[in-house]
Amino acid sequence: MSEPIKVDIWSDVQCPWCFIGKRKFEEGVAQFGGEVEVEYHSFELAPETPVDFDGTPVDYLSDRKGISRGQAEEMIGRVTGIAKSVGLDYDYDHIHQTNTVKAHELLHYAKSKGRQLEMKERLLEAYFLNGEHVGRIPDLADIAAEIGLDREDVVRALASEEFLADVKADVAQAAEYGINGVPFFVIDGKYGVSGAQEASAFANVLATVASEREAVQ
Amino acid sequence: MTDASPIPLLIVGDPTAAACVGDFCEIPDHHEQAVVNARLDDDNV
């Protein structure tokens, strides 16, 4: 029996294309039908964002990017429509724009407990669907406890920055790969797939890797 | 000491797929069409 195909995914918790891309990737894996092992890696899109950013995503886009409020609302409306096309009901009226470094630390904590994939899904749901805060330690600890992690130990790990070095190592590795946007998928350590591709694109590259493995056996 | 160079990856897939770069998330034109198509499907047009 062959080894699962490793897929390393760089992603940020408040990246709308990362959640949409996750759904498309999952559909691609289903189309492929073979075994895949997924590991998420940290990528901070806006590391300078304050934890308690005082404003909405529209405020953020218009203040930071010089986009008019009307354009920002239009952009968000379009992303929401695209999310809906893959079954995700983004709730931008209740999103808390924040700094995601603690969420990334939590993802590494969860990985150390063998629960990273559940944690990733839960954090994306928290941010885009549920209007939960994913930047503050107590909120993150509550979310972690929901998937069965030890709340007190999560608070300890996040407060002591136990996994901050792992977050920074992921960011550094992304730079080594030349990754400047997310989601980004590294498949079998060889193929790079950028962005929220169609499911068939993921299925095709996974099938290519499987064929290459068969050819050398 | 050697110059740092990116680890080589073979880039595959649609080069225009939507991604977030920095704190900005672009919306490629073909995604707009996908949404229109989905709405048409929903409306049974």
C-alpha cells in the first residue's frame, strides 16, 4: 500500500479565499479518491492588525487600502456570493477583523495534539460564519475547548507564546518557497498550486503524483 | 555562503485563481462569471 500524498497548505484564518479554497480542495480530494495527508501552515496576511481592530471589514478596506466604502461593500458582497456557491454563508456583518497570530499558535498547539484539521475548520467557521473573535486568548481557548482541547492548557500555551516560533518558522518556509499569497498548496513537496482553484485542478495534480509514484514502482 | 533562493516548485493549475496577497484579496473576473452561473442555476433559468 502506497504512502498518502502529503499536501502542505499555507493559509490564514481571515483569508476568504482560504476557506473557499479549502472546500474546493476537499472536493478535489474526493474526486481523486486516493489517500491524502494534509498539514496546515501559518501565513499572516496582515500581521500589523491590532487584536481589537475597532471597525468592520469595510472600515478596514477603506481605511487601509484607500478603497471607497461603496467599492469595499461591493467587493465583500461578491466574495460572499462566491462563498455561497461552495456552501459557505459568510457573515461579514458580524466579522471581527483582528490579528491572527494567536489563532496560528493555536493551530500549532492543536497539531501537537493531533487535532489540527478540526481546529482549522473550527477557526474558519468561527471567523467567517459565526462572528466569533479569533484574536483574543480567552475566545480562542473557548473555541479550542469546544473541540475537546484542554482550555487551561491552551491559555497557558498561548499566553507563554509556546508555539510562536513554529508560526514564524512556517512564515519563513513560505518565503523560501516564494509564496506571497494564500491559500497555497504544496503537493508531494514538488507541485505548487496557488489560490482557490477549481476542484478538478487539485484532483488532476493529485492524480499526476499518483501516476508518477506508480511509474517508479 | 550561498545566496538564498526559493525552493523550486512546479507551479500548476490556473494562474489566475483567487488568492489573498498581503491584506488584499482580489476577485478574478472568472469568479464573477461563476457566481452569475450559480445564480442562473438557482433560478432555474
